[in-house]
Amino acid sequence: MSEPSRSILLLGEVDEVASARLRDTLRFARCGYGYYADLFRRLGISAADLENEPPLDVLRRLPLLDGHGLDALSNESLRAGSPIIDVETSSGTTGPRKRRFITPEDDRMETEFLTELFAICGVSGADSTACLDTDPLTLMVSFTKALDALGVRESYALSIGPRFQRTLEALTGLAPTAIVTVPSVLERCLEPLIDAYARAGVRAPRRVIYVGEPLSPRVRHAVETRLGAQVFGYYGASETSALGVECGEHGGIHLFTDRTVVELAKGEDAATAEMVVTTLLQRSPPLLRYALQDRVRPVAGECPCGLPYPRVDVLGRAGDSFSVLGAKLSYGAVLGAVYAHADEPGHMQLELSRDDTEWLTIVLPEPLRHAEARMRRDLIRSHPDIDFLVGSRLLTLGFSYAEPDYFDAARKTRWIVDRRGDSRGAR
């Protein structure tokens, strides 16, 4: 746990339903998890406090939950005795790799919620849907399950590889009316996809739902104007599953605050904040004031669609995090793997670029050139997502070297340089 060091404000309201769910969550956390029981004891929060105090007041007495606390809770949920039917993982942005062990009850509620979110996007029983990703079994299986529960005519998952033209031809042959995909996959496939639909002479999908990372305005505009598809954003995290969705008014992501208490940790930029979430229905494990490390910009006013939930624009990961084809990585984790055999980490810069594949180039001091094979091996072993992307030839992992004075100058710039949206950055 880490103490909050910035102004933290509630987003939206905690109504009667959410307040009752929050009280129940606090009770369950205290009784069901030793981690929380110890925390409440240290803070002097008794069982009587949980019954008599407003639950939001109790919640605000807690410090923020960080990645290390999440790892302890995940380990405890694995030993809690409830059946585990699935596990959700991510690369992690700080601390240990994130894992969420899913119980049958959590899986059922997640499917029901996803079904509701897809319906808000206009997906119905008249649709056939395709989930397009580099690795559908890790990201898309919950979506196909929810789409089947919604009663769509067909739902299928397609995995693209380095020779993705054949996959796109199969996609146009299936003629889905809605596509669910990751923005970086969509950007990589957009031009060939437009050409494939033109050659096949079939109607392009009416809806594209993107997940996992923000979508650039340029790609969104191309999908809307050249494919003629309506674009919707889905928002969730491996630690929490679904959090919200974009409605047909396209004015931001609605966060369902009857399922998740959302707080905003304000920084120097008054217009943006980092998300802090408390799950109200998740049991494996419940998250109390978890620092999600996503940056958002609140959208003012009520939405014309009539949904009562607050809206945000999701800007991306905070701090040193970045995303490659939906895999969320961090500068710190890469640095630790590269310098695994050193007494302490040294200099490093990461360059992200794109041509026929995605490129992650690691810039290091020249004296480390002799250790490149070992550093590459350590990085791939410690990052299964990088291992998969490199092995599938979707990502090229490169190393380059510079003299020490380069890093002295680089201290004045970002340690992560992303040139993927810049044609000058193509390799």
C-alpha cells in the first residue's frame, strides 16, 4: 500500500445502490482476506465501524492499493478455496506481474456486464461479430462468450500473424457486421482491410469496437469515413475486467459507478487525472482504492443518451508505461530485465516505431554491446508478451548502442520515444 500524495476526488456520486454494495464489499474484504483484515486492524477500523459509519467515509480512510498489494491479494485469492476457472494476466506496469484468478461467480457477472455493454454499442441478435487480435484466447474469449450470450448470429475470433492478408480475406468472406479489435492491430491492418473489402465487393462492418488501448483520432476518422463504420470504445483492465463503454453519442466512456467507485487522483495538469477504483461486485479479489495508473480526462455534463453514469476520455497509461499490439509494458520492467545481471540499473532509452512490423529498439551504453545476447534472452524470458510477439514475428526487438554523452543529453528528453504515428519514424 502507498499513501495518497495528491488530491483525490470522487467521480460521480455513490448512490443508495452503490453505497450498499460498498458496505458489503468492505465487510467481505475484512472477513475474506487476511491482507485487508490486517490493514483494517492497523488503521483502527472495526467491524462496528463498517456497520455504523457511511461506507464512503470508511473507504477514504484507506491508503491506495498498489501493484505489490495486488500481488499479495491475488496470491491469497488463489488459496482462498473458491473454485478458479480462469486467470487474467498482464505484463504489469510496476512491481510483480498482475494476475486475477476468476471464480465462476465473477465470470458469470462479467459475461452479463459485457453483454450489456455490447448492447449499448448497438450489437444485437441480428449481428455477426468477429474478434480480431494477435492472441484471441487471452483477450477475446470473454468477448465471444458475452456476444454468444447476447444472441448474435455468429461470433468468432481470428488471430492475425505477420502474413495477415489471408486472415483479412477470411474476415471479408465471413462478412461480420461488427468487429472487436485492438487499436494497434486495427491500425496495422486498416489499409489492407479496406482493400480486401473493396476486392470482395461485400459491405464493411457497421460497427468497430476497440479495446485495450486508446485509438488515435487519425485511425478513428479513417474507420468512420473509409469503412463507413461507427466506432465505439470499450474500457477495462485485467485487474477489474470491464469498467465502461462509449455510447452512440460518442462523447466519452461511460464508467458504471454502480459497479465501481471511481476516484480521480489529480496531478499538476488540472484537466487530467489518474484513475483510482474500488470494485463493488468483484470477489476474487475485491479491490479497495486500487491505483489503476490510467490517465483520464473527465467529460462535463450529462450525456444525451440518457445513461446516468459519468464520462471520461481515456488518455492512456500514466508514468513509464506503453503498449505494443495490446500488450502493456513498462520502462521499469524492461530496464530491470536488461540489467538483471548488473549491480544496479544503468542508462536505457526505448524507441517504438513501425514498418511491416512493430519495432522495439533498446538503446544502451556502448560498453554493453558484448552482452546483447544475454540481455535479449533475459528480456524475453521475463516478458511472455514480448516472447509471443517476437516469436510470432509481429514485433522486432532491436538493440542499438550510444556513447555516454548521448545519455547525458537524453536526460532532457523522454526515455520512451514513440515514433509509430510519425511517418518519419518508419524504419
